Amino acid sequence: MPSPLSADRPAARPPGGAPVDTLISQTRRLKGEVDAVRRDTPADAGDPRERWRRALYDLAMHQLDDLDEHLAQLREDPPPAPGASAEELPAPSAPPRASLLSRVGSAEWDLLTDEVSWSGELYRILGRDPAAPPLTLDELPSLVLDEDRPRLTEMVTGCLVDGRPIDGEFRVMHAADDIRTVHMMGEPVLGADGSTVSMWAVLRDVSELRRCRRAVSETRDSLHRHRHAAARSEHRLAVELQEAVLPAWHGSLRFPRRGPRALDVAAAQLPPTAQASVGGDWYEALELSADATLLGVGELTGQGVTAASGVAMLLGAVRGMALSGAAPGPLLDCLDRLLGTTAQPALAGAVCLRYRHDTRTAVWARAGHPAPLLYRGRTGRALEAPQSAPLGAAPGSGHGQAEETLEVGDLLLLHTDGLVPGHTGAAAVHRLLALAPRFAGGRSAQTCVQEVVREFGAGERAEHACVLVARIAS
């Protein structure tokens, strides 16, 4: 294998030099375009995203500068040969800070004659006096930082003994405590008998490249930390907002609190299996008067603070209109119009039910949402009412309502989509109706909610879900 001692010299110039000139022109044009975009990037030191973008632009400019320099070397005359006298070799100097890579240096170590050859550029890279003799392989580690010496020794031994190519980095100390990172690539040269007779290597200073990459990595990590902190803050805000607007009761509630005919109500929200943003699921149970109670569940598209604030708006509207005496159908009509006026359009599904204690009748309506389930004895069925589009999908389309007469001991179950993991629509309803025997026997609403959670709470759930149970207690 020929020695690459000329690795720091330009290759033979193509006829006329036109291809190289074209590449240089293209590189410089691209540099100008990248630099123009970089100058337009806001230099906001307080914004992690802008710091990260700025570091990437700087790295790209450094790499283009280096490419321009190396292409220019292809047109230049060769630098002084390694064998030039010390007087002909310029004094070593640090690589220019504006360049990611200095010129490439090279070396060859002859194991038969102990002759060592270094290119002039290698002296600059390693910070050696050009008047000093080149170092042998045994002496080379003396230039390397203590913690990197084992790595260099392992690379050289693997090349000489096992014939493995060298490809690795180590750090050297220049004057004035200037630590430089050097990348080394090399291979053994084998004799006729297959043994190693010499080793050659090319080395380059990659300090600026590593510095720029560290800057990109650090700003990227800073951006990730900033985004993670922002996401945590947003999640905490969404949770607090959700807890503030959803009913603050736990266990069973009695509606009305006093009176001969009571409704026993309980509800629960089931979280997703994996960590997820707060969703737009909600439930409500509100005593409207001594003779009427509002029950409802629903879900709003979106996640996080946007969904939680949307739920706050919807629940506020639901409570206000229900207390004013609006029936379920007209109430959903108003919600439909309300969603159509929001700055961020969203879709919502909902079912609202108004229960009259004196007649034990329930009037209800739905919009793009599963119907309430009625359990009587040891069987259950879905109530029937006109289906309508989700809220916000077709404002003004109207929402029909239905009426159901209930009996003491009857149980109503209202739920959002996603309550039954892996099942939707009719399949989910079938699974829920199968719980009828477990709901029988005059069990409380809270006990029935616990049965639902026990049955479906442990499954793989991708989103939040709500369930509300109301039992006609008397």
C-alpha cells in the first residue's frame, strides 16, 4: 500500500481546473445564502429554540468555510514537503478559529529502519517545533493528555499487531494550555511475508468541529429541557383547571338532599394507561330544584390547557342554561351555537338528561355521543332518541329529545367514548350491558361505579374516559 504522505497536498488538478472552480463557486454561493438566513435569525439569548437554531447555523457556516478552504487547496501549489529544512518550515501556529478543520497532516513510521516521516502540517497540528525531530510511535503518547493515552496506545497496538485500521481521536496540549482535539486515521503496510513493515496515518485538528457540535448539542438539550418544563407547567395548569371545573364531590350524592324521592349519583374519571395530556372529557350532576336534577357527560376535542379551558366554558354554559330552565334539546342547540363562535373551533359530543323527581321521568338529548344505558332488574338496554351531529359540526341543525319513565331501583349509566378499552360503538355498549347482573340487588351508585372501574379500569386506555351512574333510590 503506498504511503499517503501527500495527504496534506492537493491532488492533481483536473484539466483546466474548471470542475474545482465550479465547486468553489457553488460552495461560496451556498455560504452566502446560509449566512443571509443566519443574519435574519433573531439573536434572542433568552429563547432556547433561537439559541439552538443559531448554533446550527454557525455549525453549517463553519463546515462550509472548511469545505471552501479544502477546495481552494486543490488549486494551490503544494505546501513544503516533509523533508524540507527547518528554516523553510513556518513556525507552528494554532489553527484559525474560523475554520473547523486545519489542513490535514500525515506521518509514516518505518518499523524496519526506525525512520519516521512527518508532513509539515502535522507539526502545526500537534504543536511541535518544526526544528525538532518527528516522534516515534513510542514517543507520540507524550504529547497526549494522560486520560487519552490508553486510547491512542490501543489504536496503535491494534494496527501494528492485529492489522486493524486506526480511526479515533485524542487530545494534545499546545502552548498556553490550549487543548486541541486530533482525529487520526491510519493503516498498516504489510511486507511480502504478511508482517507489518510500517504504519501510516493522516491526522487533522477537529477542535472547532467538536466545539461547534457541543454548542449544538448543549443548545438542543437546553431546548428540550425548556420544552419539557413548559409541558410540565402546561400539564399542571390543565390538571388544576380540570379539577376546578369538574364537580368537586367524591362518593355518592343524593339529589335532592331532602325529599321523599331521591336520586343516588356517583361518577369517576378513568385516566389513560400511559402519561397523556389532560383531555376534554367531563361529567356533571347538578341539583336544579327540589323537583329536578341535571345529569350529563361529554367530551371536547383537543388536549391540555386548550381542552381544559374549553370544558370550563362548556360546563359554565351547561350549568347556566340548565338553571334557567332550558330543556336538554334546546340546551344542546345553544351549546352548538356557542362552539361556532369560539376563536378556536372545536367539536364536542354530549348527552344531557333532566330528571324530574315528582314524576320519575327523564328527558334527554344527545349530540354525537353514546346514548344513556338503562338497567332494570338483571337486564339493560340503550335508550333511544334522535341522533345528531357533534356540537360544532353543523350549527343550527337542531337536537331532538326523548322522554323515559323510570321506576324505583332503575339505574342509568352515562359514559364517554373510550370507557371500554379496545371497543367502541355497539361493541362497547354490549360490554357495558353485560354488567347488568352485577348492578342488580339495590346496590348503590358508588358501588356500581366501582364495578365499572374494576372491570375496565385496568385495560390499555389511550385517552381519558368518564362514567356517571344514577340510581332511582326512592
